[in-house]
Amino acid sequence: MAIEKKKQLLGDVLIIDDDPAICEILEQYCINLGCYRNILIAHDGSIASTKLRNQKFALILVDMQLPRKSGLDIIRELDDKSLNQKNSI
């Protein structure tokens, strides 16, 4: 008899990319891993900044070239604001 191990849910994921196809691939990959509670998507830097202020994420996947705010700006914002959380970027 095989014993199934329950996967521990790590938290939520934020995918930040303006290309819907890339978002879909990354989302499917995270779903297949089966260890994240929710997967949210932001298609531009401003929306991503809002989501980051309002929620904690276990993993943040960031495209560097985004409309309105670059991925590097978002990473700097996370560092500058010291959101009192550990982020995997």
C-alpha cells in the first residue's frame, strides 16, 4: 500500500507579464506543481504594484519589460518599501 504525502501549500503566486501566452504557461506550470494556493496575474507594472501592496506572495514571477512600470522598478519598490515579508522573485 502506497502512502500519499500531502503537499504543503506554500502560499500565493503573482505572475507579472504583459504577454498572455507567457502568463498562461507560467500559470499552468504553477498549477502542475500543486503547491500554491492561488495564482494571480498582473499584465502591467501599476496593477502589480497595487497587488503587492495589498497581499503577500510566496513567489513573484516578473517580466522586466512591462507597460507603465518596468519589472526592475517593481523589484526596487519591493526592496524600498520593505514590505516585511520574504519574497522569492
